[in-house]
Amino acid sequence: MRYTILDVDILEPLPAVELGPGSAGVAVLVRRRGIPVDFWMEEIAGPRTLRPEDVAKRIAAQAGQKLLAASIRDELGSEPAPARGPKVTVAVCTKDRPEGVARLLDSLELSRYACPALAHELELLVVDNAPSDERTRELCVERRSVVRYVREPKQGLNFARNRAVAEARGEFLAFVDDDVVVDRLWLDGFLAVWAAHPDAAAVTGQVLPLELETEAQILFERRGGFRRGFARVRYGPVVLGNSLYPGGVGIVGAGANMAFRVDALRELDGFDEALDTGAPMPGGGDLDIFYRVIRAGLPLVYEPRFLVFHQHRRELVALHRQYRRSWAFGFMVYMAKCLRTDPARRMDLIRLVGWWFSKKLWQLQKAVRGTYALPPSMVAGELVGGIVGLCGGYRRSQKRVERIRRRHA
Amino acid sequence: MTSAPAAPDGCVSGKKYRRRIVKPVTDAFRPWRLAHVDLADGIAEPFTDDVAGLFVVFWLREIPLGHLALPPGSAPRNLGQLKDHIANAVAPAVGYRMFGEAFRAPLPLRPHMSSPPPTLALEQLVGCTRPLETLGSASSGAPPEASTTVIVCTHDRPERLRTCLASLAAQDVPPMETIVVDNDPASGRTQPVVASFAGAHYVAEPRPGLSIARNTGLHRARGDIVAFTDDDVQVHRGWLRAIEHVFRDAELSAVTGLMLPTELETPAQLAFQLNGHGWGYRALTFDPEFFRKMSGIGAPVWRIGAGANMAFRRRVFEEVGLFDERLGAGAAGCSEDSELWYRLLATGKRIRYDPAAVVFHTHRETADELREQMYAYMKGHVAALLFQHQRHAHRGNLYRVFLELPAYYIRKTAARLLRGRVPFALPITAQLRGSFAGLWYYLLHRAEPAWTAPAPPKVDGP
């Protein structure tokens, strides 16, 4: 039970696709001159062979309008890409996943090669967070000509991120997770956004699946995954028609692929270490930094060309835990924090919490009836996680984090 | 490894926000900037003024292709950003004009009822490297030959009427005749305005009611095509040409067009504009098939167009009857136009919405006027549904009044409680009161005839 992922460029000859007997469908990423235009999933029972004409028909049906928009954009004329970009530090915060880091570093090399405007000053930083062995350090020592290694003993993702903020030497700091592979044109995407929005304090990117081999991965991606669309969006203080924004800031991007202006991060006092701490308190850290960037009046731009591929959790149990812990619990802890620290938006935030719970209840009743993409146990888990998070989750996390700080002082 | 440098000073656990906090922009409303850009002239101005919201309409010569509505804080900073927006905004209309049905707009049908559009060959899309240039070079064909009567009904709005008539006089393709029906002749302010325009005929209709005025105009009309517009509207100079062009299809009985704003200076105007039914920039045909599919829940004829921009073949009135005088401004409040479209569809006729026929409407300025308008709109809407049921015995109309509308109000109220006030939302309470008023109006007036014999023709001014 797997989906074959196709990555095609319409300006090149389309391939024929062999779908083996275990194949349940295809996921197609369509590009135009390397730039991603659309992504969709389609159920097709294997075994089958899709001829190039079949592929062409599906692309025309799904992505026709977006392809036309890309042609029009070209016709309207673009400024040439700048010859030199800013100095960028790419930080990988990792714990006990050297294979992931190795794979990511390989993809970063490819991307650097494809983008000379940023390549010359690019800095790669690996922040090894409370590792249990030396494998990551050894890997970085092997590659020391391209990678700088730093160890952050205080366990917690946001501790590692703040370490990167302190250590970064570039003008911009990009974070990518260790279960991610960057697209060949990832750096080009960043350059394009920087050229078009030079005042952006934060840039978020598209996150597509690296593989769709297991039921958990397919389930997650069918429900939307981390996808945020294929249009570049500049986020300001208001989104027309969305009264839950900016509390519901998750729409702007995902923490697996984000970049910031370093001085903006430092002015905002970095990441909140009581959030996104890993095992006891996963999640919420990226939401919090996006929220604070927007509430400070700084522009945030979502750019689909700034693309990475994420390896989703393979097991259903792990996915279940992620829904319950990272995204429900983590989200609610972030909400609890915002309620305490942003009195100006308190009413909106309270309403957002209410809306979230009623949405979960609605999804639960759909799941019980079998008409929702997730099983009822997962939705129930989310509800439980949300309630626990809202009831003092932030304060507990702060105490825990204070203990960690004292231990390492 | 050396010891790590100190973490950024006191990370924000629990700290109150010290950064300057942006005030929500809805607190201090500023008039939005409204602009029109012709893509054939190239794009020079990036509209970087970030103080107010931005509403830009994109054209290719005479054809409107799309628009952009950006709140304050989202204005483009440079040309590149603006061009990103343009490409996304105009792609649907460009696709439809170049490739036809493969890019057609969705009809307002229930999702399971619409059939997928025909697929386009990918090579055509790929080969299309300069779509705007290709579109611009397509010729519009020979100028149509038709006789059109333009009817404007007015009620004591002489200055607005003057602007309207001036725009009519500036048409590329002038109408055969222009009739101005004065629904308040006692005021004496309309006739002098009409007299100052050479081509306009003045007709007095003392019986109050927009439908009555429209019918009076109809009785005086001589053209094969009758086009209606309102006195708070200015027409685009290609309006009539576009209408006559669409009517070349002999199977069409009626045409409606696009309505754009003249200004967006107040929150009420923005609320009206942003909550419109999203009349798109792609043409749509409403035919008996559409009517049949939607008859179970009441065909949404109110989405076909606006009474300020509609045209008919004059002979259809002889087949289906005149405007229902129990509806419309001055009577039930609204919906005399949609009720007529309902009748046309119910008798097997076809209606086409074409965005190439453009008028510019000045929306109601104050919140009170908007509330009144929403009240009148819902009152007329509910009354029209009940009159439609009375005339045709289609149960879909009852479904709409007694099931779907209440569900709509419950959903809107629940959303309002849960999600809070969305900026520029339409007033719900006024709509709700209007719905009950419409029900009551129907009960009071259902025994009256739909239209009466016209008053004897008055002598025109010199």
C-alpha cells in the first residue's frame, strides 16, 4: 500500500509510470522550469502502466489553471535574479539522527551548487542537541570543510534553535529539520523571495512528502500534510475573512522549513524555550515565533519555491502520538502562553480556543461515523492532548525547562 | 567543545511582549484605493502606498480579467509582488477566453451536480508562452447590428442621474433610444436633467414602485433589445457593444453583466463589495438544464446578475409577462429582476452572464443605509420565493425559505459567536428581520395581480 511520487517538469518530456502491484495511487508534483506549480494525490489501483499521454491529461486537468498563471507571470516580465545574495546560515537542529543529517547535508550540497548567488557565503551549522552518542559529531568532523558542528547540551529543540541564533554568522538563518531533504532549487527559492521582499523578517516554505510508503504517511498527507499552497503569500497583521488570524498562525508555514533575519530573531529574544522542547513538550515553538513576528508588525512571506521534502512518521502509533502531543497539546500550550502574554488579543485567542474545540468535536462525530480521514482514536487523542495542554501545560513546561537550565548552568 | 555562549538574554518564557504591537487595522478605517490597470499598457505602478487597502481591477483593453482586494499591510512593495498577484488573479478569465470550456467557471450548483469540464491538451498549455498577447490580438468580430432601448428608472436622484446619463451618452455604440422613467415626477428635479441630454426621452410614472417604472419603460420601448440600468450607476463605454455582441447568439433571451464599484470609501461599501456573490470574470450560461438540476432546492436565480446591469429581448416579455409589481424597490424591496429570470428559466429560456458588459455602481455609504438595503434585499428575496411558488408551484422555493435560509442564519450566528466578528461582514440582524418582513409582505399581498394595465402614455416634453 504505497503511493508512487512523480516529480515532473512540463517543459520536459513526460515519463511513463509503472505502478507495481502494491501501489495504491500516485502523488504528482508538477513543475514548470523547475518551479513547483501543483501537487495532488490520486488513487489508482495497481498494477498499471501510465503512458505519458495519461500523465499529460491528468496534469492538464489538475494543474491547468496554475500552469497558465505561471505563463502569464513569465509574460509580465521578471527582474533578473540578483548576482549576489545575502549571507545565509543554514542550521540543522538534530538529536540522534545522523543518517537524516547525512542525507540532508547531501541535498544541501546539491542546492548550493545550483545557486551560485548564495553559495559563496553559505554557512552550514549542525546543532547537536543532547546527543546520546558521538555519531553526529563524527559525521560532521568528516565533513568539516563544509559543516560547522556545535553541541547544545540542554535538551530541547528550542534550546538548540536559540543556540543557532547565538552562533549564526549570516544575515539570515534558515532552519531545516533532520528528517527533511531540501529541493535542488531550495536556495534559489530563498533568493527569489529575498529579491522580491527584501524587508521580510521571516520566510516560510512548502513542505511536501519525501515518500508515501506506509499507511500513516498516506493518511497524514491526504489530510493536507504540511502543504500550504503554491502561491507566494505575504502575511501582514490581517488576513481578509479570517477572524482567527493571527492566533491561528499555523496557516503561514511549518517549522520544518523556515528562515529568519537574524537581527529580527535576536530582537524578539529568540525562540521560547518552554515550547518545542522535544519529548515532554513537543510542538508550538514554530507557531509561537511566527505569531511574535507578525504581532511585532514584521512581514512574513510564504514561498512555495522554498521547497523541502519531509519524511513523515512511518508508523500509525507514531502518527497518533504526533497528533496528540505535538499538534494538539503543543498548540494548546502555545495558546495558553499567548493568552497570558498578549492581552491585546485575548478575546480573539479565547475565541480561537473555543473554535478549535468545537472543530475537534465535529471531527470526532464524523470520525465515529466513519466519514473523516482520521480514525476516532486519533481525534479523541487530539482532544485529550488539547485539554491537558490548556490546563497548565505551559507553566509545567516552564518549570521543567528551568530545571534543565539550572542543571547545565 | 568550549562551553556554549550565553543564550539570548532571558528567552521569552512568560515575558510580556515588549515589542511595539501593531494596532488592529480595523480600528482606524481608511478609504481604500480603487484603481484600474490595462495590462496592454504594461504595468508601471506598483501601488506601494501601504496606508490604505487596495482594490485593483485588471483589464486587457475593454475586457475585464480579474481584480485584487488587499487589506492594509498586504499591499505590494514592488512590481514583482504586484505581478505575482496579477498572474493569479487573471489566469481563470484568460484561460476561459483562450481555451473555452476547459477553464469554465463553476455554476452555482451543488457539488455533486456539476460535471467535470472537458480536458485541455497539455501541449496547448505548454505552447502558450504569451497568453496576454495572444488574447489581445484576437479580434472581436464585426460590430453587431441591433436596435437597443436603454431604460433608466429614477427616483429623485438628479445628480446621480446626470452622471449616469453622461456615461450613456459616451457609449462607443449608442443605443437606438434612451428612456428615463421618473418615478417621482412631483419633485420636478428629474425632468430638467433629462432635458439636458439630447437623446434621452422623459416619461413620468407617478405610481411608485421600481417594477411599475420598469414596466412603463417597457411599454414605451421600441428596440429589439431592452437594456436596464439604474440611476446610481455609470456604464462602461463598451457596455452596450458587449451586450449586443452577446445577443448575437439567437438562443439567448437575457443577458446580465459585471458590476464594479466606483469607490470604496466607507466600511459599508467594503462590506457590500467583499460579500458580493463573487461574480467572476468568466461568462456563464444559465439554461433549463441548470434550472432543472437546482429545482429541488430552488434555483439560485439571485446569483445570475444585478438589476443595475441586465438586458432582454423585448419579445420575451410578451411571452412570459412583465416585471412583478409586487416586488422591487418601493414594494417588497428587491428581487423583481431575479423573479423574472426565474420565469424565463422556468419556461425554457437561456440567460447569459458576460463580464464584458461592465457597469460601475456606487454602493451605499453608511452602515445604516447598508442595513436598510440588506433588510430590503431579504424582504424582497423571501417574498419573491413565495411568489415564485405561487406562480409555478415549485417546492424548491419553499425549501429555500423554510429550510435553507434558517440554516444559513444559524450557521452565520454560530460562526459569529465562535469565530468573532469578521472584518466587513454584512449585518445579519437586518437580514433576519427582512426575511420575516418578506414573509409577512407575501401574506398581505398574495391576492394582488402581478402587473396592471399601463397608464396612458404621457406627452413628452418639448
